[in-house]
Amino acid sequence: MPEPSGAAPKGGLGESGAPIIVIGGGHAGCEAALAAAGMGERTLLLTQNLDAVGRMSCNPAIGGVGKGQLVRELDALGGWTARAADASGLQFQTLNSSRGAAVRSPRVQCDKWLYHLALKQALERQPNLEICQDEAAEILTGPDGAAGVLSARGIRRRARAVIVAAGTFLDGLIHIGLRTFPAGRSGEAPSTELARRLRELGFASGRLKTGTPPRLNGRTIDFSRCEPQWGDLPPRPLSHFTERLDRPRLACHITYTTEATHRLVRDNLDRAPLYCGRIRGLGPRYCPSIEDKVVKFPDKARHQIFLEPEGERTLEIYVNGLSTSLPEDAQERLVRSIPGLESAQLLRPGYAIEYDYFPPTQLRSTLETKLVPGLYFAGQINGTTGYEEAAAQGFMAGVNAVLKLRGREPFLLSRDEAYIGVLIDDLVTKGVDEPYRMFTSRAEFRLSLRADNADLRLLEKGAGLGLVPAGALERFRRYRDAVDGTDCGPAPLSPWSRARAAAQREIEAAYAGYIRRERQAALRLRRWEEVPIPSGLDYGAIPALAAEPRQKLLKVLPRTLGQAARIPGVTPSDVQLLWVWAERTRRGSQKTHSAPKEPNLAAPHMRGGGHSVGGGKLVEEPATHTNSAPQESNLAGPHTRGSGHSVGGGN
């Protein structure tokens, strides 16, 4: 994989701090630290365990429906997740390849140990970045906001910006049957003090829950009774910058639960923490536990189970689709009721974990908190689930922390520019009441926001941030010219190609009418986004504004009329009032003497987001594990089928 150049920072930075401190070495923390340091700002990454940075706590895969688009965008901007996936990939797939271009999504089955090592290597070799094993216990504040971090070892580290990317560690509590114990994930201590200190600063918090399945010894599985699932040939890299893939191929396998499996679940619900009142946090809708599947969908005769290798040099198998917090003895019997697993040995039990999150409506679009300037939240602290969602947030927080320190305009992506823009806008505008997972159906303009054109949309922006290698940028520009039909001569394009440019032109031509309609809708949306709401607007002074929209507006503090229109509970007439009062505030008087032309209140995002753009071809068909695998468990939508395997990932 490509390596950062330059020497590591020398001496003293750990004790005295750095302009930017990142708390947490998961996917969000790694991307935040690499982005900030890559832009030339001295950065310190604090993590409880240096041997666990970039660890795949749940499924050993990157990408999937919606998630693959996020990672491709992150890669085009200069992020590292896709490069680490390519360096550790065991199986490369394009999900939904038989369907429309809008929902085709890349996914990589990874060697989880090699993935961790790839990110750790990137961190260790990144100029301007120091990594340190220590636990953050408190955010230090001053007159201007965040001022540093107090560690559990009593060390004060100064900073001008702090990014909290603590994953499930904030007051984490693991459940296995009726046994509970504090943990950030299995075998690692929670971050209880930091969670308490954040609440003391005045942040509202809540509890969410996620889970993970048991891991099995592959030597004890009868794979002859399961259906093998291979990746694509030839494999296609996830990263735009990977020139070739030289990795071994491993198969995944499919099996199914049985009536005996379901009976065992029902017989043990009295010992299931999810059903006996021990778990308060709400779990991910799109990654239900086997307990939820059996109870909520009793008509389903069987549910699909994916057996995924966790690495090239281990026989440990991840049992995707069997997330559970039942007692260990019940888990063992549960596993052995499944064809092919009759003699399977449990290496690690599945478990549920509850943790604190901080509602993301407390954030600005830069992911900076409204309460404490210079303090940023990224990842599961914001209520998301998944490696990919966390990584995208970490990158955006790292970039915007640097830009604010330098007095520059923030780096924001709109909903018509990127899935990353959809993700962040959904979080800060609508908030979450359950773990948030990205799907293609969340994007109004998904035919324009394809995985195959992420580079054409965003790579120049990454170059503007200084995060794209100069050599790659030159080759990309030649490729872009080829897509536009310009003869770029014999000059090399690798890792891009003329064949890929021709394929891009074919997609654009095939969907030209639909893409044109999307772009027209995006222009209407942009007009709304260009009408700012003054930061000093007094919502309490708007007499015709009802209580509910007033409360929601005060909670979110939208930047523009477009953002205000997307807040649940805010109606078009409310937006009209905002427009009038925003003009009055700007003019500095109580009367608007000459009102400008009113914005078009029939903008697409107020009419359901335009999900029918392009007709039936654009309706999301959530992916199977492969392009043709049958689906036994359509659990009320994409939550059991989306991405095949990215469901619930990134805990």
C-alpha cells in the first residue's frame, strides 16, 4: 500500500500536547489523525491500546450498499480506509452488479489483522503525527473552548482542537446472558470517566446498543454442507490509488438457521438480556440479533447465515447473521443446530454492548460541538454504526479542525455532492434515535453519487486539501480528460485506464436523462442552501412559529433555509416565516421594506427527497452476499440484506 513519506515528529510532543488531539484509535480516530497531520498540522492520537488501532471489532469487511460509496468518496478525498482494505483483502465483490448503476456497491472481505497493521503502519509513518498509549479522562476547556486533554495518568496535554472518536467505549457495558460487566469491547476497559466529564460539560447523552456474533473454529465446521461464495474475478481494488491486487482469495460460505435454532431462541428468552429488561439502549434496526429475528418475524422458516474467514493465517470464522447476547451454553447449542456447524467449537461468545452516545444535533455541520468551540465528535459517539460511517466522520472532523485553526472556510459536502454530505446532514439536522447506518436509499441524488464516479466528483477537492499524491493527481486528470472524450495520447493513466473511461461514458450516456433531472433538482436545492439564516436570529420572536418547530429549530440551529426545511417537524410555511424574519434580521429592522423574490417552496427535498428519480431502476434493491444468492430473511427491508455483510459492522 502507498506509504506516507517523511520522518516522524521528534521529541516532547506527547507531554506538551499538539494543536490537535484525537481521542480514540478506531476507524474515526485513525482517519481524523491522518487527515489533520496530512494537512501539515501537528497532531497527537491518544488511544488506550496501540495494539488495537484500526481493529475490526465486528465483521471483517469494508464496504457494502451505501457503505462502499462512502469509502470510495473518502478514498478520493485522501482517506486511508480503502487503501488498508486493499492491503488486507481476501475477497473483492461488487454487490448489486446485476442492478442499476446507482446501487452497485463495492465490498472487501478483509484479513482483520492485516487491516489493523496497515492502518497502524500509516499512523506510525505519517509526518506531523504522534501516537500515544494513554486514556483521555477529561476535556480541558478555556475561554475560547477546548484547550486540551487530561489523561488518566494525570498528564495535561494542551491543544487548540480536540476530536473525540471513542467508539463504544464511553461507559460501555457488555451483556452475555444475565452476566454484565464494564468494557469498551471484549477484553478492553471502558472509558467511564470521559463519558461522565462530557455530561458535566452540559452535553445531552443517551444509550445505544449493538452486538456481535460468536466466532468459531474453522477446523470444526463441515463446509461441505454449506454453499461457497467467491468474490469477483478479476477483483477490482476498492481504492482509486491501488495499481494492482496481489492477495490470496478465500471463500465465504452460506448456511441457514433451522426450526431447532428458533426453538432454542424462544426457550431461552428468559435469559436473553434484550428481552428480560437488562438492556436499555436501542439496537440497530438494520442488524437485528437472532433473538429479534425469531421474535419479530415468526413466519420466517429460516434465516441466512454467512461464515466469513477472519484472516489468511487463522481458522477463526465470523458468523455473520447470528449476533446474539444469549448465555454461552445457549449460544453453543444454537450454533450446533445449524447445518454444517453441528460440531463447531465456539472460540469467542457473541455479546451485546451498551454505550453512551451524544445526540448529533448538538453539532455543527463541521462536526464541531455547538457547546464547546474547538471540540469535535466523530463516529459512534454521534449515534452511527459501521466502520465506514465512522471513518467518513473522522476524516471530516480532522479536516475541519485544521481549517478552523488556520482561519479558513470549513470543508462541507452537500447532499448532491457526496454520500458523506448526506451522512453528516442527516446526523446534525435530523438526529438519531437508533444507530444510523448508510444506505443508497438515503441519498436523493444517488444516480449522480455512484461508487464508480467518486473520483470524478471529489478527487480534486482532496487535492485542494493537500491529501492526494501529486503523481496520482496528474494521471487522474488525464483519465478525466479521457472520460470527457479528449485524446490524452500515450501518457500512462494507471491505476486508471482508457477502458474505464469508456465504461464511464457509457454509464453517463445510458442514464443521461435521469442524471439531467437529478442535476436540475440539485440546482433547486442549492438555491435554498444559498439562503443563510443569521446566527443571531431570535426564533422566540417569531410569533406565528408554533412550539414544535421552534423547539426543533433551537435544537439544530440550521445554517441555511435548505437545512431548516429538512428538520423533522418544520413545515414549508415555517420555512417561509424563517425567510421573512431572516431578511428582517439581516436588514437590522423589524420591517422588511422590499422583500426579495421568495424561494421555491417546492424544492425536491421537501417532497420526499426525489427517491423516484429515474423510475423503477433507482429503487434500492438491497444486496445479497453475492449477485445471485437467494434471500430467505427479508426482515422488513434492507437490514438483513443490505451489503450482504456490512450490516452492523464497525462496533
